[in-house]
Amino acid sequence: MNVGSLVWNVFHRILRFGTIVEREVDDRGWAHFKVDWHEDHSYESARAWDARFREQSEGRLWRTDELYPVKASHLAAVIKNR
């Protein structure tokens, strides 16, 4: 996965799609990514509710094993043929 890759993630059954905008590699060789999430209102609402109970950090970086690449053409075909 690289900057510009379309990815997905699931948070408490909320399916999220985003584009990688930054990639960092830590001293152990693990890649971490900053993601620009698309139409992410459900997740943002859930996080706002959750923030009332615990401290939240903004601008979270995502580990490689938390993101899954997907092709926009594949998503378009799935939606078109549903």
C-alpha cells in the first residue's frame, strides 16, 4: 500500500473507505499510514460519543494490518451488479 491507495477498514461494524495520504515506517520496519476517510459520518459520530468516556487522539496513524486495499473499479462493479 502506498500514498494514493484506496483502502477499507471496519470499526464496530462500520465499513469505512479512505485514501492513504501519508506513509511512515517505524524503527522496527512497520509501515503506518495516515488515511483521508470518505463519507465517514457514522464513524465520526461513534468516536464523538466514545470520546465522552476516554481520551482520544486526533490524526491517528493506522498500522498495515488494520487496512485492506481495494480497487475502486471492483467497488463500482459490486454496486452496479447488486
